[in-house]
Amino acid sequence: MDEITGVFIQESREQLAEMESGLLRLEQDPEDQDNINSIFRAAHTIKGGSGVIECHFIESFTHRVENLLDALRNGDLAVTSTLATLLLECCDHMGCLLDVLGAEASEPDAELQARGESLTERLKVLLGAPTTAPASSDMTLHDPTVEVESSGGGIVVTDSWHISVRFGENVLRGGMEPLSFIRYLASLGEIVGLETITDAIPAAAEMDPESCYIGFEIQLQTRSSKADIERVFDFVRDECDLHILPPNSKLSEYIKRIEELPEDSMRLGEILVRCGALTQTEIDQGLLNQETACAGPSTDGAPHSPQLGEILVDNKVVHKELVEAAVVKQTQVNDKKAKEARLVRVQADKLDQLIDLVGELVIAGASANLLAQKSRQAGLVEATSVLSRLVENIRDSALQLRMVQIGDTFTRFNRVVRDVSKELGKEIDLQISGAETELDKTVVEKIGDPLMHLVRNSLDHGIEPVALRLERGKPACGRVSLNAFHDSGSIVIEVSDDGGGLNKNKISAKALERGIIQPGQQLSEAEIVNLIFEPGFSTVDKVSNLSGRGVGMDVVRRNIQALRGAVNVTSVEGQGSTFSIHLPLTLAIIDGFLVGVGKAAYVIPLDTVVECIEQKEPPTGRSFLNLRGEALPFIRLRDLFEIEGTPPARESIVVIQFGGQKAGIVVDQLMGEFQTVIKPLGVMFPHLQGIGGSTILGSGEVALILDVAALVRIVSQSEEQKFLPERNTPSLPVHPGN
Amino acid sequence: MPSSQPLTVTEDLTIYHALELKEKLLDALSQTADLELNLAQVGEMDTAGLQLLVLLKKEAQRAGKCVRIVAHSQAVSAVVEFCNMAAEFGDPLLIPAHETP
């Protein structure tokens, strides 16, 4: 795929997203004219772009959508729910068409085409009688997105390039054909206004029919750059007088242009009006002032009647008032452009490469630090410590580059909630909070699917039907909320609803039936509700097309675990449930806490470390201890990894916390903080429990990174199994899951 | 005033015939006050041709005469329309041009 197509697809997707959110807002507030305009603009931009890259199937479909939007904008149509639904479907269809383009197919397949046609039919029905192909050519004459109506002034094409060209006398003799240049120019975009300037043709006697006297004033709408436009005229560059004004040029620039041209200013003013560069009002005002200036006292020596240009410039105030709407609109456009200018698009793999390099830098820095400390040279130690601080800053900034706000992912669900609630006949509101919370780009990409499943699950199973809600004394309109926040080095995403909650008896019964738990097995409440994440578990008797096939929740959990995260659910029957997803902030480099067992070194993610305690004689025979009145289950790393050798007299316990549970890890020695570049373990060790990855120490040795989530699970499980048969209800917090 | 027989141009309105056409057209204009042009057989037209038509119109206007194009070929009307000159020429007869295949 060539670059321009790629850019087009990417930008169009952004426009589509904007259009979709606009349409959703439209349902809430049908009167918002700005919103309608911005929807129209989005559709129009896509249409324009598709024209430039000559993707006709997108262009023609979008054009039909645009027609409807145009009617909407002009107030010929009222906003209805049907209309919004249809437009949203059109949005989806355009997305599919973009996929087709992305797959480099020449045209959509039959199914998609049929869908496009049926949508077109419905568009036509809404637009009124299926009139003859509505306006395929009249749209091109005046571009509706950019026409700005000023009070009585006609229309101005503000965001087109203005090109004036006067061909030199010898052009025709040189074998060039001016018209063909203009025709070629049309292939760059859309000529929205064109005036042929023939004023230079002299009287018959002097006129040489083989000389060229012709010129053009053109309003061109295109995505091409100025250089591209100039290139069109390359062959006649030396022999023609070419001026190109960029879109949204100031009036004064047009005036300057007017003055540069050989023709009389008045005539040019007319021409500019006719091809849509200026409004008649502006010119009229200019004329009026010219007259008053002439009628004024000519006693002041030089009866120099001001040029039209000067008057127009002087009349800036008048102009401003007259086309206030235009100014506001232009400011909006400019603001948007300025915002875009602040952003730089960078390929994701370049960023990944940078992160990799920073990772190497961290490792190299650590080794330099180690050597400096061994050398005992104060100056060197000083220098390396400054260096390592800078490396740390670079690391943070580099990682920051990959951070994106989760808001975009969240807002996508507006549409899902709208569609699904319509389908189910429920009234559901989506509340979003914490949209500005940032997390790693790769995480954001991968969290979309699990989130989608959780939200659908809440919509389908969580929120009760309206009648039942009223019976339970709840408001008829259900609520699903998405929330994100940072919590001790990880990010938490919550999906909660105020629906019926999970039925624990039903879950237990189902689990028994499926053989997930054994009869007589005692489970805590938390453990019961988290059984829904087991493979092949579904409590819904009726399989709907939304969720409920029993394949969802375990996939959700697996996807989240693949991101080194965890998911669990809390639920209060009759009041709703909350799914919480805990995810690590970043996947590449973390602050680690280095501990030693025997000769080996291990890294615990620093964010999960709560405290370190020294234990002279750790209790033997049981695996929990009394920490300030709380039972703390612990595990010996030495036992877990079967490390040989005798433990030292004084062992340390690192208390870690994950997902609301604490556990202790007994190690030989504490070695302090260490910046850790996470290296994946490779395909050899997929089943390794308790190890999340590896890293390289400054000395060149390899240290293993502990998978805290897995460790906490192992610890609490062994505890559970040991004590459950003796107790009725476990007092220890229980980790969700197996 | 009785108008003469319409002048039928059979050559292409292009740079290759520009010299002879200029003479021919101006000659025709000088002989009548109401020149009718039949361009139905013009197979091609370029900038030079367009310039000639503009020149003819201007000259007629200057002399208080009238030049009307009574028939257009596809090629002629295409150029005239592309250059947005239809209104400038003011020939109502542009319309049938759409019907010519």
C-alpha cells in the first residue's frame, strides 16, 4: 500500500470515530448545530480524501451519506432515532469499506456491496422521494463544508487553495496547451471555482492567434501540498506567472494578489467573487467606500482615489462584522490545525527500538556503576551516579512516549452501550471516569477485547429488565460505569453495573454440575463469584448473541494474565457487580527490588513491595506468621525453587502486595533497588510458575524476575488447602481463581 | 437586418489552424452585422481556439455587432464549460450542445 493510502485510512478512521461520537451526541441534543456541522465535516473530509486517492467506492457511498447530512444541516430533516441509527450503520459500513481499501482489494465483495445498496436505499427513503440520483454534480460546484454564509454576502470558499496563473505569450508556440495543465490540476483535487481571464487578448489587429493571452483564477480543493500544485506547472514554469495562495489566506493576501496582477483591480475583484475567494459584500463595501472617497472633498491636493485593495484592508472591521460566522469557523479550523501541528506521528516500531536502546543503556549504566564502586574512586563514582540519574530520566521520558490515555478506548463503548441497550430493550447509561489515566500503548490495544466482553456481559446479564428494576425499587435506567485509576504502580480498570449481581447459589450449583468444584468443598464468597472465570462456565440458560456462551470469561482472564495482570469480581446480590482488572503500568522496564537466595539474585517489582522485615528464627512447620496481629502467609524462595545450601542465620522477609492480598517471601539477603529491563523468558519456559522474566545485572549475571501475581496465588492456595478442611470459613483473604 | 448564412467551421479550432481561422472569422464578421457560427463539425478545440472565439466576440461587441454560436460540437462545449465561459459567451444555443453525442 502506498503511503498516501495508508495516511488516508488512518485519518479517515479518526474522522469516523469523530463522526460516530458526534452522532451519539446528536441523539442527546438534536439542536446542536455545531455538532451537526462537525459530523458533516468529518464525512466530507473522508469523501474528499477518497477522491484524492481515487477510491471511488468509498467516495460514492460517503457522498450519499453526505447528502443526508446536508439535508440535516439545512434543517430539511429532523433528527430521529431511526435517522441516527441509520447514520451509525453508515459509519460502520464506511469502516468496512476502509478495511477493504486497507486489504488492497479493488472493490468490496458482493455482501458488502449489497449492504451498501440497502443503506443507500434507506438513505434515499429518509431523504424523501427517491429522486433522480441526488446531486452528483451540483455538489462539486460549491463545497458545502467550507461555504460560509455571511450576511447577504454569498458564499466563500475558505479552505481551498487559490491559484492564479497567467500564461506567457510563447506558451502555445512552445507546443504547450494551457488547458491540459488545468485539467491535470483537476486530478489533484476538486476545482470548486474557475474563471478564465481573457482580458489580455488585444484588439484584432495586434492579436497573434498563435500567442497565448489567457489566464485562470482557480479555487482548488485538494490535500496536495503547494509543491505538488507548483509541479503541475513545471513545464511552463518559466513562461507563466503563477501565484498560489494557501487555504484560509487572509483577505490582505488576496488584496496583495489583486495588486500584483496586471488586470484592473475592479475586474479582479469580480473574478475573485465569482470563483468564490471573496464575498460580494466585501467587494460592495469596498466599492461604496471608493465612491465616498471620490465624492469627498477633492481639495486635498492629490485626488488619489484609493485602490480597492486598500479599501478592503481598511475595512477590516466591516469585514469582520459581516463575516463573523466565517471568522469563528476559521478559528475553529485553525485551532484544530494548531492542535494537529503539536502532534507528531511516529511509527510504533521506531519507538520500540528507542525503548530497546534505553533498556541496553540501563544495563550498561548499571555495569559502569558497579565498576566505579569497585574502583573506589570518588570522582568516578560521582560521575556514574549522575549518569545513572540521567539514564533514569531518559528511561522515564522514553516510557512516557508510549503512554496513551485510556479515554479513547472508553469512549468507544458509548456506541456499544447504545446499540446493545436498544437491542435488549433496556435503558442503560454509561458513565466514564478516569479517562485521562495513562497506560502503555500496547496494553491499551490489548485490553480492548477483554473490556468489550466485560461491558457486554454487564449489559446483558448484569442490568435487569426495566420491569424487574422497578420492582426492586431501582431507577428504570440502568448504569454501567467504566473507571480507571493508578494504584501502587499498577493501573486498575473497573467495569461495574448496578444490576442484579451474581447469584452465588446458582454459581455453586453450576460449578458442581460441571465438576469444577467437588461436593463438600468449602469456598469463600469471593472464591465462588470468581468461579465465573473458569473455562466452560456460564450460568445463563439462554444463549444470546451477545455473551453467555460460556467461552468468554476464561478468555478474558487469559488475555489479561498475558499482560501480567489479573482480573477479579466482587458482587453484592441485588445491587450489582464490579469487575476489576489490575495491570502493570508498563511492560518494558520496571523499578526492581533485588534480593539474593544462595548465589542467585531475584528481582521483585518494587511497586509490589510493601515492607521488609527481619526474621531471626522464622517459624518452622507452618507457613504463616503474625505480622502485627495479622496472619501473613509466606513462602521460602529457597524451598520454592529448590535451591541448595543452608539458609543464613538471619533471613529477611519481603512483604508484597498484589490485588489486595499480602504475602511474605523469605530470602537470604536484600540487595536494594535496581532498574530492571524485562527480557522475556522465551518459548522454552512457558509453564514456569512464579517467574515472570529475566534481566541482566550490571555484573553481566542473569537475575530472574519474580511473578508476584503467581507467587501470591501459590502462597494463598497452599494456605487454603492446608487449612480449609479444619475451618468452616477461611479468615484469610482468598485470591480469585483456581 | 437579414442575417447571412451561418458560417460553418469545419477545421479544428486549434493552434494549427489558428492563423487561417483568425482571418476567416474576422473576414466573415466584417461582412455582416449578425454573424452566426456553426461549430458542430469542430472535432477539437484548444486554448488558441478559445482565444479566437473570445477575440471574435470582443471585436463584434466593439463594432456593435453580434456573433452567435448556433451549434456546438462536443469538443467545443466541453472546453467552453470547463473554462466557465458559457455565461461570458452568452450563447443560449449552448444548451443543445448537450444533446450532441
